Amino acid sequence: MDVRSSPYSQYATQFNRDTFAQLLEESGIEYVFAGSYLGGRPKDPTCYKDDKIDYKEVAKRQWYKKGIERPLTQK
């Protein structure tokens, strides 16, 4: 499960989302992108105070709670 908000790298391109997903798939590992709801830079503007992320606010959001539950319920 990839929890990076922006899963791209200029310097370690093997970890760019598409490349990484393909490499994992070739090894028999499923790639799941979860950066939109578990990443460190949420798009929800109400999760920011004074231009900084307020993780207490993030933890209250339904999309975050569902994201936390997802790996616990997948088989």
C-alpha cells in the first residue's frame, strides 16, 4: 500500500507510481495507491491551520478512517 501523496521521484525513478506498480506486479505483489486518503498532504483544506497540517483534524475525517480500515479488512 503506497501512502505517499505524490508518488513520484526525480532521483529514484524506480519508485514513481507507474514504474513501482509494474515492478511489484511482475513480482506477484499487488500495488494499491492510498495516498489520496492516507498521504501526508491531504487535499481537504479544512485539515490545515496556519498553512500546516493538523493531523488531529485529519483523523476526524471519514475518508481517513476508511483508509485506516482498508488494510485491516483486505485479504
